[in-house]
Amino acid sequence: MKGFQGTASYITSQALRDSVDVSVALGRPLLIKGEPGTGKTLLAHAIAEDLKKKILVWNVKSTTTAVQGLYVYDTVQRLHDSRFGDRDVADIRQYIQLGPLGRALTAPERVVLLIDEIDKADLEFPNDLLHELDRMSFTIPETGDSYEAKERPIVVITSNAEKELPDAFLRRCIFYYIDFPDAEMMQRILDVHFPALEEKLAKAALDRFYWIREFSGIKKKPSTSELVDWVQALLFGGIDPARIAEEMPFLGTLLKKPEDIRLVRERGLYRRKGAF
């Protein structure tokens, strides 16, 4: 299988491509961290697109358990049918639904499994999850059915570092931290979204964007997706590049907290007055 190259819409570094390839070769989950807007979740979709694999997505919540990833037994529906329905409730299999992990392990060919925001779950969840991935098989006690994977899925796990993950879990993963794109990388990202973007507008927007991100006291720094939205708004509004530095139009597209907007506008005013 060819190595991961990224896609036309997902610009990545060689180091990240190498980490994906190592994860695939070793059959180890790829644990991805990075601040919001660095493309953690989109990475799995890019891998699936580039390697031409189906993707399954498991969005983790605070109540998520590893067993739910394998299958869910709908006892409520069975009880309802036993009282009001005309289905054969003795056939338990009709009330069993495979979860994302279960579907990945029973897929006829290799798939990409995205386990998104693993740090939202209970502390025991990561170790339970890897136990199931190591076994590459599972049994549904309610039916006695057993399944064994034909192909090991390509597993991408994202974390926002809301809580520490167990050491045992970390030891069994390939880890990569996606740094926030520098100006050169961000220019390449803008080129993908706006192939005909005027150079002066791109430079003015990037200068202001990184100027804002360097502020101390900003509660929510603008991310890549917010920059893309901002540039789209600037184009839609026909904003002259010269106005971007002075007025910072559509600032609410970049910043989502009133105190951040107030801080940036105040410092922008001081800057125009030559205070710094």
C-alpha cells in the first residue's frame, strides 16, 4: 500500500505523513493532539480519501464506553415490542446494532476508524478501548455470536488534552502533535481554498491574523477555519487590503468572545496612534 500523501484540500507536513505511515505499518492507533483548528479530525478523512478507504466515525461523549463502540443492545425497543408489537422478541439479534468499532472489526476490508475526542470519556475508557483493539475480536454475550477481524483498521484517535490519558494507553499508540501552521503553511492552505486570492489581500489578512494570535490575554485564539471564513468575508465585502490593517473588518468572524474583540480593537487603536 502506498504511503499517505495528504490530499488536495488537506495540506500536511512530511513529519505527519511519516507518522501516519508508521501507524499503518505497525498496526498501532495514531493519537493526534493539537490546538483547535489544526485539522486533527480532518486528518482521518484525508487518510481515508488518499488511501481510498471507507471511514467510520465514533464521536466520544462523557458517557461513552468501549462496549458501546462494539455493539448496542436495544432493550427498550425489545420491551416495547413485547408489549405492543407483533415482532418475534425471542430473536435478540434484531435488537443488536454494531457500533463504529464493531463495524470496523467486521468490515470485509480495511477501513479507517476515527475515534474523536477520546479525552471526553471516563478515565477507564482508553485502556478498555485498546484491549478491544488488541484482541481484534469480540463476542456478543446476548446472542453468543463471535466476530474476528479480517483486517486491522487504521485507527486515528484525537484528543483536546482536556484530561491526561493513561500511560498504558500512550505506550501503545503512535503519537503526533500537530503544531499550529506557520505563515508559509497557512498561505498554502489559503491557496487551496482561494486559488485566485490577491497577494496583497492574503498578506494583509495573514499579518493581522498572526498579530492577533500573538496577543497575551486572548481567551480564544482564532483558528485556521476562522481565518478561512474571515478571508471569505473580506472577499464578499470587497474589502481593500489597505483597510484590513487599519479597520480589521468583520472581526467577529475571527474572534468569538466580546472581551477578545474589545482587547484587539483597543490595541489596534493604540497601534494606529503610535503607542507601540
